[in-house]
Amino acid sequence: MNKQKIAVLGPGSWGTALSQVLNDNGHEVRIWGNVPEQIDEINQFHTNKRYFKDIVLDPAIKAYKELSEALDGVDAVLLVVPTKVMRLVAKQVAETLDHKVVVMHASKGLEPESHKRLSTVLEEEIPAALRSEVVVVSGPSHAEETIIRDLTLISAASKDMETAQYVQTLFSNHYFRLYTNNDVIGVETAGALKNIIAVGAGALHGLGYGDNAKAAIIARGLTEITRLGVEMGANPLTYSGLSGVGDLIVTGTSVHSRNWRAGDQLGRGEKLEDIERNMGMVIEGISTTKVAYELAQELGVYMPITQAIYSVIYQGASIEEAIKHIMSSEFRQENEWS
């Protein structure tokens, strides 16, 4: 592939790691963010110490404060911003772009209030004349490992396979590999909903439960993620792939996961507001729990783990009460679909 110009919107941990992947592949990478000190740090010192204390970025990676400069003449735009601001940033992109680009996003969540998937938000805000079909870049990945070039395999999902293949080629190299997928609904819902289960898995660890409980919440969590996703139109096979069970394993078992760490601290008795303040990064699983709970109610989907976590975060229930409720609920067949 010839050298491409790519704007990466969002200089967080994952945006920074993906910028390095793209730079390693010989592309021109422009990072845009709204914290001037962070942009200056990347340009002057080639570091982003808020997320990576010991990593020095290639000086070829440039950071921008002005969106118009970052988007000038680019071939592709990758949005890696928190769910709650995706629509706002998409509007800014639409107002600034003056040519058609490939639009990708690598964020994981569902829009609060509207319950919409992020690709839908992008489709609504960026006119079709200015963008390709949206490509979702998602799968089992910790930025802390990708930034040191550890082996990572994820998915590029789009309704248009040619565009997905472009993104596959854009990113793939000897340590970072993408597989194409045409199930956008499945890949996006899997990436969003696994954060809820990761919070629950962390809480069990914080309470002192062992591997049996860990396996149980991951397996049963995948079941209810699949139930909701299929009800929304996803292919059930997607949930047995990288963006489904793969992402659930990596997020639900690792200290690198901010959602797992948040759950672990909840299990140890810490207050949610203190956890969110000290984390320094968005804990998407917290807001996604509310969205998924409301969607499950709306669509009539049985999601007991999500409901239990919702009761803890939003209704003041203790984690012990929530676990007791699940363990004493009516008996069911394992493969019951509803």
C-alpha cells in the first residue's frame, strides 16, 4: 500500500497505540486532541506520559490542536474518542472536511440516551458524500501491549468489504493483524457490552472469588451479550470470534483493563466516584451498563448479570446482594435463548 495520510482523533492510550502501528507501516500520522499541553508534549518530547510513562514515539508522528490542520488532505480519519463525545466530534469533522475520506472508529460503547451504536452516530453526523461506509476497528487489545509491539489480532468490520480490506491493509504488519468482518452490529455490540462483564469480573476478584467464578461470569456474560446482540440484528457467530469471546477474555481477566480494575475496586469496597476520579480515563463499562440495561428492558432480553451490575452501580445494591440474587434465581437450561 502506498503511503497514506491518516488523522487520528483522540490522543488517549488506544489512539496513541494505533498511531504508532500506522506510523510503523510508513503512513503519515496526525494526532488531534483538545488538551494543548498534551499536544505540545507529543510534538516536543514525543511522549504521552499520562498513558505511557516509558514510551518514546517516533518524531514523525505529529500532533495538532486545530482540527482543520489535522484533516487537511487526509485519506482516512480514525476516531478514538469517548462514547459520550463521539457525536460532537463527528459534527466537527463534518463541518471541517472538504473531501471524501475513509472513516473508521476504534471506540467501544453505545451512545447514552439514544442507545445507538457508534457507527450509526457517525453515519448520522457525517454526510455520505464525505465518507466511506464506516469501518469498526475492534477486538482483544490492550494499548499497553500494542504500544510495545506485542502480538495483537483484531477485526475490521464494515458493510463494505472493499473498505474493510483497505483498513486491514492499512494496519496489518508483523505484530498487528486485522481480520475483515461484515457484521458491524455484532462487532460493535460485542466491543461495547464486554466492558459490563469486565466490571463484574473485576468485582468478583475484589471480593476474593477465584477462577471458577471468573469462568462462570465470562461464559454466562457472553451468553447474554449474544442474546442482546442477536436481538439487535447481529450474527451469533461473531460472538465466538475475536471481537466477541476474544475481547471478553482480554478485558475480563487483566489488570490492564480499566473496566476490570474499576470492578475490582468496587469489590474491595471503594466508592464509584472515587474510582472514576482516580482512574484518569473513561470507564466505558459504567455508562454502557445503563444503556444495556435499558435496551434489555426495551427489547425484552434476559440479561441477569447486566441487571445485577446495574443494581449495584445505579440502585445502591451491594455486590453481595447482587450475587445472592443471581445464585438463587430460578433454575434454567444452559442453552435457553430467552
